[in-house]
Amino acid sequence: MEVQTADGRVAYGPVRPQDLSGLFASDFLHGGRHPLGHGLTERIPYLAKQERRTFARVGLVDPLSLEDYRGHGGYEGLHRALDLEPAAAVQTLIDSGLRGRGGAAFPTGIKWKTVLDQASLPKYVVCNADEGDSGTFSDRMIMEGDPFVLIEGMSIAGVTVGATRGYIYVRSEYPAAEATLARAIEIARAAAYLGEDVLGTGRQFDLEVRRGAGAYICGEETSLLESLEGKRGMVRFRPPLPAVQGLFGRPTIVNNVITFASVPTIFADGAQAYRDFGMGRSRGTLPFQLAGNIRHGGLVEKAFGLTLRELLYDFGGGAASGRPIRAVQVGGPLGAYLPEAQFDTPLDYEAFAAIGAMIGHGGIVAFDDRADLAQMARYAMEFCAIESCGKCTPCRIGSTRGVEVIDRIIARQNPQANVDLLRDLCDTMIAGSLCALGGMAPFPVLSVLNHFPEDFGLARLPELKSE
């Protein structure tokens, strides 16, 4: 619980119903001392050590108060974007170094420039809010806690590239987020931040929310576009890219929630202010989400460059069980399992790629020393088999055969020959799958083979053939 006092927001917790009488007796409404008190919220180490830019308003504002949003710097970015020529606005985004906050980490400004340069009309802006990775919840927190920042980011995209329509594709399991966004869009439209004449500039851009079809594959951008068009969610062949021929065959920006939510602060504070955070080619901040067997789970927004160890122990407090953290899966159900020896790897796109891993959406799931990672590797292949759209053979057939081969290894049936077969199968899936579902399902499997072979009953295995 938090209470606004003359000195600031004061936190108490964890609060149970039976604690309420004692809290009132201690005058907690005015910041009175109590054993459950944590002092000023902004000084709690978990929050004080963060660098909240995208999430600067979450928890501080009424999500549906436009006055609150503007009072905390909201819509400054849109005003400044409207003052720029489209090419200059795109260049601002390129200069910031912002990359897509999803799996591929493609430079956002380059994607927007591609759409801007297309002559075909109309153009569209699509937000991928189909947050389906295990251990992720940052999209939901933005949509429910600060919906206007997403609307503003998409509006900047629309007026910059000349798109007149935008869609937010929200997963069906997020009814509260869907309702909050729908109401926020109505409020923004009534205030002329959306509609046929955005802020009196003569530019047109409007938004609507679409409920997802419930399939994991619709988190892949081309499957999402198929679903938006009312078709079965199946991966498209590329090229052409969505930036050239996307929704309804027209040029389309497709970014996820955190990417769009990062845009307003870039335009409000300038590209260099954003670029000052991070390292190498990984600029800005990312909301990392701590989940699994972790003492202090939650969202931690930090600049790129801190290590997994810092996240797990300085913020997460170690395993909730009190046992050693043995492995961490980063990047969702298709992310690699990283051993303790790699916990000092900086959270940077290139650094993770160098060890055969990915940061993805920033989801981090911790496992203690009781986890059976052979079963977790099997789950990754089974997950792929269940969620595959079925369009390409490596993913559709390879994942099913992968589960069968893993079962034979676990059953100790000619294990070395089956390990070799499994590695060949993984190589085929990585090289031949149409999208990241089949292309990444081998990552958790190979990481367990390489770093935790004892869980397969094998003490020593050959090196990975390809990554």
C-alpha cells in the first residue's frame, strides 16, 4: 500500500486484512511509523536503483487521467514531432539508437524510414501487444498503468510516416488492458490527440483495439497481420517485408508495446539524452521482468550493460527457495538456459548473441538447483510442436521429431547417437524455419545439451556444430 503524504509517497507492505487496524492506529494515512513501513517509496532500493524512463509514470498517475499524463510530461513528444519534417523525425529516432524491444532488435528508425519512403497509400501502424512469452508482463503494465504513452508513441509513428490508421493487437487474456486502452483512446480522441485533425495540424491518425486470436504464433509479426485481416494466424513468406507490404498489402510499421512506449521520451528529451543510456549498439533502457524462483520478482527498468548477476541478486535477492540459482532462461520459452558461469554477461544484444542467447522481450525466469533441465528442454520442443502454425516443414515436423528424440535420450536409448541426431535436427530447424518459432525452439535444447549435459545422463558432449 502507498499513501500520499506531505513528504511524498510512503509505502507499507505486505499488508493483510488483519493488519489494517494496527495501520490506522499508527496513523499510516499521514506516514506514521509501523513495522510494515518501508519509508518513502522512491527511496526503496529496488526502485531507487532503477532508471525508469518508459515506466516513469506507471504507479504515479491515474491511468485514465489525461491531466495527470500531461502533468508528468505526456504529449510533449508528439508536439515536438509535429514540428519536425517527417524525414527529420525519422532521423531523430535513428540517432537515438532505439531498437525493437522484441526478439530481432531491429533498428526502429530504419523500419520507420522504410515505411516513410513507400509511395503506396494508405499506410498503417500496428502495435504487437500479444505478450505471450513466459515471465513477461511489461506490456500489460504499460497498457493498464500508462496507456497514453503507448497511444502517444503510435501517434508519433502515424504522423511521421503518413499513416492514417493504427491497430493495437491485444492478447485475449488481457481484458483489463483491452478495456483501459479502449477508454484511453476515446479520451485522447475527444482531446484531438487522435482523429481527422490531430491537434489542429491537418494530419489524420486514429486508433482502435483488436482482440487477439489466442495463438502464440500471432506474436510473430506476419502471423499477427494475417490475424488482423481476419485470416488464420500463419507466417508469411518474406520478402516482401511488412514495411513494404504489410497489413492489407500496404506499408506498415509493426512494433511492440515497449518500443512504441519508448518513443515519446526520445522526442521529448532528444535523441542524445536517450542514447546516453546503454552500451555498444544497445542504447536506452529496457524493462527487465524477474520471475520464476526469485525472492523479489517484478519489473526493473535499467540501461543496457548491467549483468544477469546484478539483476538476480541486487534486485531479485536470489532464489525464493534460498537454494542456489542454477539456470536462468532469458527471452521467453524459446530462450537459452544460461548457467551460473554466464551470469556476468552484460545484458546487451550483441553480448548475448555471442553466447548463443537472446534478450528478447526482457523476460528472465530463474530456476534453482532442483530444476530438471532435460525436461525443460523437452518442453521447449513440445511447445513448438503445439504452437506451430504448420506452414513450414522444419518447424512442423522437426519439433515433433525433436520431442521423440529427446524422450529416447532421457530413456537412455543409444544416447550418444540420439544426441548427434538431435543436434542435426536443431541445425535444420535453425537454418530452415520460416520464422523464429521453429528457428529458436532449438536454443533451449542446445543450451541444456551444452551446459547441463548431466541432466540427460551424459557427462560430456561434443561442441555445438552451429549457432
